[in-house]
Amino acid sequence: MQICRQGGPVRVSEVYKHMKFKGMNLKARMLATFIPVVIMTLLVAGYFTYQVSTDSLRITLENEGRIHVASLVHEIEQFLEKCRKDLLSIAQEEPNPAVLSRYLASIRRIGGIDYRMLAFISQTGEDHAIFIAKGSTIQQIQTAKAGDIRPNLFGVYEDLRNLGQGETWISTVKRLEYPFPIPENPNLKLVSNGIYLGTTCYSEKGAPLGYLVLAVEMQNLKEVSSFYHQRDSRIPPFPPEGVETRYSYFFDTDGWILFDSGNPMDPKSVFNTDLARHGYAGILGNPENGAAFKPDQSIDSFWGMIEGVKQGRYGVTKTANLEIQSPTFKEHFCAYGPVMFTTRSDKPPLVYGGIAFVDRSRLTEAIVYKQVGVMALVTLAAILVLTVVIFSLAHYISRPLSELTRAVDDMQQSGRMEYLVVPPGAGYETDLLKESINALIAKIKQQLEQIRISERLREEAVLRISAEIEQDDLPSHQSTGGFEVAGIIGAGARVKSLRSEILKAAGFDADVLIVGETGTGKQLAAEAIHRYGKRAQRPLVCINCGELDENLLLDSLFGHVTGAFTEARKDRKGAFLEADGGILFLDEIQTASPSVQQALLRALSQRTFRPLGSDREYGVDVRVIAATNADLKDLVAQGRFRQDLYFRLKVITIQTPALREIREDIPLLVKHYFDQAKTLSRKEKLRMSKGALQKLKSYHWPGNVRELMNCLTRAVIMAEGPVIQAEDILLETGKQPVSVPGQPVENPPLPETPPQLEEPGLPDEPEEALPPMNERQQKAYPLILEKGSISRVEYQRAIGTNVPSRTAIYDLQNFVRRGILVKTGSGPSTRYAPAERYKNRDI
């Protein structure tokens, strides 16, 4: 390898020699020389030690696995042999119920094997004897209920009829079910997994009497397997690790894993194969054992083990460990051996199943890691000693430069360009380096400031350029499937969906509920449904439920006849009759009182109503469109809105989106209302800057489209130059910050009142002056200020003339609409109080 310098290439060895003797200090030379030598020496020694120790340990672990399997196989074979001898011993006695019951009780009393069932099935008559044991209780099962036992005792006759005297038959693992009635539960059944052992009973003359069947639960074999993994077993595990590191499992010659040793700390744990099947793909469960597992035929190591067991061989395989291997060590293995069963003493035993012992304890890894850990500690100790000596000698010399380096690194991490400071007496080289870095920092700061100023000036200039919002540059926004919906402006997906819903609703003569915030165009949607529907040639009558109190709203909706009340001098049709054949639009439906809601429900459900004071009911053909800016579901839950009326109105629901949800359509809306405002104010040549447009697009618009329209109208009217700038757009910035590109982020938020209107000589804000009033309102307003609030009756008295109640309500609602008064209460308790902004202002 070569590197280049001025004058030609230089070999790496020459560079190393140059660095070693001329460019490196004492600390660096000692670290570079001694520490690598120590590390390499320890690594080489550790490698050879590792090779020898791991090979020896592999052989030891494999032999330990073989011993463990042989011991466990012997224990299970002895268990099965004990069962066989117990069965043959019973067969020597006369198989009557008393003998069988006494024998089963004596075995349980002396702590023998916990047999679940002992049965004699007679071949000569119906004198069968079947006993079921559970705990200390032994019950005899009546012959009539013998058919409830599974597997059926009479079904094993074919397996037993050819047995010779003294010969025993053993079944595969079965699902065992026995009736075990008790007073609390006469239909109780005992269910478990187990095996049948059977033999033939002969009389003294050698004639077959029947056969004996003994049932043994597989839980007994599982407990034997679990015991061999406990610390106090004959072959305790070493080291004593967790459940999943060393375990064994039992399998049959068909390849079904029947159970594993489970948790050695709990030998009576659930009978399952969770440990044995981990990592295998295959079949889980069969009709006789829901926990049994049969691995896939593609797992050659497992099926090779099955073939070895069938041939009666012991062995060890390293791939039967479910393929759970360390990326470095692959010494995990599985030892296996066959479980033999002797059917008759003079016959060779048959292979009943097999035991596999899996060792995933990674003992080899543990020893090697421990050895590596010791070597690492020795190496670390040597490095620490050398480091302490070297640093003790060079600490005073290298400290100033180290502090300077840390200061530079801190400046890089924090991103702050700060001048470096080092303590005096640091040395000539350190001082020179500090001065050079500080000079570079000063230069960078100066250049960054110039760049920031230039960028700010450029952004301000760009934002003041007129933004041309031309129709040709905007997408089509009033087309939906070939139809135009007038008044609904926008090209986004939400607006297109709204227009589509309006057209669909217009095509069907059903009631509609329009939901949306204030200013989102709910009345526009209702007018569009009327315009494009079948009732377009019939009237559209609009009623704002929030503007009228309960009595006036009922009168406006259903009308009255002459003499219905004091002021009823002539008949009044009401909105339902006026809209007959057409559409009735009810805005702010959530403000309707319970009485109004009840009357509306009856009118909507029957399409008939009765005017106030009339005995006649009128039938109408009217389509109702209701609108609300509240969540009617919440009002229904609070009991403030009738649920039946809600579902009566909610045949078709249309949601008008808020302006903040359709920001992509703000430029279209701005162009529309900006052009409209310019035409009304006769300022057709007025333009809008990019900064102003960006400010409009960034605002959250709590008042939605109505607020946008008013904002643009105000900006056009108040504009003095040819271009509307960002500062000409007055927004309620106190609620949510408005982000405008080009404005530095460290600037404080704009005040709610723009600075232009606070300069001396400018008139007060127009909204602070009282709006104009009619003669009645001018006469009553001082009294309202004096009393603090007023009712409709008090308003009529204050005027002092015969003013109808409808006129008084109109005046008061006009006050509320313009924000001069605030309405509180409902029904007879309705009162009107001055708004906060006008409390201290006179006419």
C-alpha cells in the first residue's frame, strides 16, 4: 500500500516509521506498541484453549445426554413393566367385583401406581365388573353404563382374543372418558389421556373367562420424565437452568410427540408439547390427544431419529434440536433411545415409543464466554495499568490541548459559534491555535450575518410581489360528474364529495340533515338541493330557529287563526303551509325547545299539523332540510334533543367541511371573494401580494368561509395602495399563531389589534361604535343599559306605544344578531343583556 506526498509516493512502512519516531509523543508510542502486543498474546492463547476445551466438553455433554436418556428410558420401562405385572397378578385371582375392588384399593393404599380403571369383561355372560378410581374414591360402574366409557371396552376384544396365557397387550395413547357420578354432579365425566393394558383371564381348567383391562394415565409417565429434570433427581441437571434449556419428550413410532417434561418445578403441570414442538412445523393435535404434535416430513433429523428408535437403537443427533443454534456455537444436540415393552416373558420386547433428551443449555458457550471474560479482564487490567502510567507522565503537557479540543467539539455539537477560551499558561502552540480558530469563527459569523440579511431582504421582496390568481391557473372547481353546483366553490376531494352528495340528495325526496360549523355554507347546500331537486319550481322557506323564542317559532312554523291570542287579528299560514309542495329549511335546529321539537316530530311523522287556535288539521307535502352546527348525538345523550326527532331528520346526512380541512381550496375561495369585493368597492385594479395570500392560506379560520369573505371585504375596503400586503390582512392571531414565510421566528406574535389602527390620527375601530338603531331601539336602549337586562314585555312597556309582540321580538333579535345584546334563557324566562363591548357606550 502506498500514499502520496509532494515529490512521489511513500510506502506505509516508511510513514509508520516516521510517525513512530518523529510525529508521536511518548504516550502515543507506548500505547501503540505495548497494548496491541498484550492483546494479541492473550487472544492467541485463548484461541487454542478454546479449541481444546470445547472439543472435550462436546464429548462430555453427548455422553451425559446418552446417560440421561438411558436412565429415563429404563425408568419408563420399569413403570410399564410394573403395570404389566400388576395386571397379571390380578388375573391370577377370581375376577369377581369384590376381588377387583379390594385389589385396586390395596394398590392405592400402599402408594402404588395410580390406576384410573380396572375392568373385567366376561365372555360367558353379563357379569362384567368395572371400577373407576379418583383420589381415595372407587366407584363401580353399572354394566348398563359401560357404553359411556371411551374407548369402548367391548371394542378391544379383537386385540385381546388371540392373547396366550400370561401375555399382555398394550394400546396406543387414547383419549379416556369415564362416567364418575357424584351427588353434586350425577353426569360427571373424567377425561384424560392414557393407555389400556389387557390380558385374558382363564379358569382353573384353562377355559377363557373373559379379559382384564387396566387403564393408566399418561400423566404418570410425564411425572417420571419431569422428575429427572429436578435438582433432587438421580441425575440432576448441570447447571440447573430454566425450563426451556434442558427437557425431554416422549414420542410413538408413528412420529407423534405425545408429551414433554414441562416445568420440572411443577411435575403435575398441564399435559402438553409446547417445549417439544417449538421451532417445528407440523400437525398439532389428533382425535386421541389434542396436545400431540407430528413434525413435518421435511425435518429429516427428526424422522431419522424415529427410524433409529424403530430399529431399537440409541443415538445422538445435532439437528434434532429444533434448529435453535447459536450463530457461533453449534453444539446443541438431542439424545434419543427406544422404550421397549415386554408382552410375554418368553417373547422379545416390542418398541412401544421413544424418549428424546434435548440439551439447549449452551454449556460450551458458557465456559468459553467465561474464559473469554477472564482473558478480557486480564487484558483490560494490563491496558489500564499502562494507560495510568502513560497518562500520569503526560497529563500536564496534554491538558491544555485537550481542553481546547473539547471546547471545539462542544461548539460543533451545540451548533453555537462561540469564541474559545483557554486558561493562561497553556503554551505557545495552544495559544496560537486558539487565536486562529477564534479568527475563523469571527469570519464565519460575519458571513452568516450577511447571508441572513440578504435572505431576509429577498424574502420580503418576494412576498411583496403581486400574486396573480388567474382563472386559467386554477383547476376546475364546480364540476361534479358533468353537473355544476352553483355556490359550492372548491376543487379538492372533500368539496367534490360534498357536491356529489348534494346532487344525490336532490334526486331523492327525503328529509336531509346538514351538519357543519358556522360559516361552512349549510344554507348554500340547502339552496342547492332545492335548485337541483324536483321541487325547484316550488317555494323554499327558510326559518332560523335560533333567532326566535319558543312561542314565536311555533307561530312561525304552524301559523294561527284569528283570535288565537290577543294580537292575532288575522290568520297566519305558517312556514309549513307556505312551503307546501316545496322545501322547508330549518337552520340551527339544535336551539329548538322541547315543545317545538315535539310539535316538529308530529308534523314530520304525519305530515299534518294544526295551527294555533284552529280545530282543523292541515295536510302538507313538504320536504324538510334541517341544519345544525352542534353534535346532535351529544345533545341526545344529554337529554337536550329528542332521539326520535334526530332519527326522523337523519334520513340523509350531509357534512359541510370546515375551511381548515380544505386548505387546498383556499386560493379558489380567495379569488372568488376577492374579485367579488373588488367589484362591490369598485377597485377592479387592486392586486394581492404573495405574502398576503400565504398568510390567508396559513390561518386556521375558526369562522370558516364567512370569516374569509369578511376578511377579504375589509382588506379591499381599507386598502390604500395598489397591492394588498400581508399586514393589510387583519386576523384573530391571538387564538392561533399565523405562520408567514419571511417573518423571523424569534419575532413576537402580532397583537390582536393591528399597529396601523393604533397610530395617532386614525379613527377608532369601526366595530367599537354602536351600530345604527331604529327609533324604538334608540328609545329602549338607555333603559336596557340602566337595568342591565330586559324581557320582551319590559321592552314593549319601555317603548310606550301599542307595539305588537312580534315587532318587539324582531327588534330584540336584531339587537342579538348585530352583537349589541346577548340572549339568555329560553321561553318565558328569556332576557336580553348588553354585550360586554357595549356596556359602557351610550347612543
